[in-house]
Amino acid sequence: MSEYPWTEDEVLEASAKKKRQATFPANHQPGMRVPQGGSSCESCEYLKDPEKRICGNPYFVKWNGSATIPAPIDSYCSDWYEPEEQES
């Protein structure tokens, strides 16, 4: 008999859920200015036009009210993640 009140599968499931939960500071916004160089927009799959700062993420566009990133792409960060497909 195990000395723990939970099964190994329950521990693994709880651990996986914890890893998927994002935590942010109290002043965090879904999109915000960051120090220059503190953004990875340039390598984002949703960046449609770096010169015009156009984002193609539909969640960002809905939240922001337009597709235009409101600051230089190396100084703006936006958190619109999509859940990863889970293998069964």
C-alpha cells in the first residue's frame, strides 16, 4: 500500500495542469509596452507586416480594436497563446 493518499496518475495530472496555468504580476495587461528588445514579436507567426506592425492574431485584433501593434515590435509584448494539442 502506498504511503501517499493519491495515485501517481493523479500527481502527474495535477502537475500538468499547474504547468498550463499562467501567472502574471498585478499590473500585467494582455498587451503592453516592454523595454526595447524585450519582445519576440519579430519571430511570431502572427506578425504579418513588420514595417507596418500588423498582427494577424484574431484575439489580439479583437482586444486591441485593430491589427496595428501600438508600439515598435521590439518594445511591445502581447499574450495571446493558443492551447497546445494534448496527445492522448
